[in-house]
Amino acid sequence: MKENETIVEMIARFTDIVNGLEVLGKTYKESEKVMKILKSLPSKWHAKVIAIQKAKDLTKLPMEEIIGSLMTYEINLAKKLQEGEDKKKKSMALKATTKEKEDVEEEKPSEEDDD
């Protein structure tokens, strides 16, 4: 997978390559295609790849299911990245206020104090 490539773009490129190889006589089983896709993902996808490998039987996993799962994960990754950028952009502003001088009467000594 290229750096700024989406899953859809990667799958389209992968399909073109596989179809070209089939024309030349090289065919791949569905499970081999799934494994090649999972191995081609960048390191930020590592958690998803491990989760798929642990939860699914890769020998029986159809391409459509893996593509759907990866597209969903890609959307979630994009949301998390966007939220992270939004948090960085937000800045905390504190409202500054000034106290107005209140008419404070000076304490006058009471008559009782004079005694």
C-alpha cells in the first residue's frame, strides 16, 4: 500500500495486478489474495491485521469481507486522526475580567470605641 493511498485505490491496483498475472497464466487462491493484501498494509494497520488473523479463518475468508472490514477500519482511522487534529487546534482561552472598584465605605470608628 502506498503512503497516501486509500483501501479502495489499493484494492483496485491489486486487482489489476492479479488480473494481469492471470492473463499470463499465474492464478491465486482466494486465501492467498487475502494474505497478500494483509501483508501489504502499513504498520499503522498492524492491530487490525492481527485482529482479523485471530478472529477469522483466513482460508475461508472472502475478499469482499476483508475489503469491507478494511474500509470500515480506514474510516475509523480517519475519524481518530481528525479528532486528534481538532484537539490540537483547540486552544484554551481564559476570559479575563477586571473588578470594578466598588464604593467601599471606610470604616468609621464607632462611638462605642471612643469610650
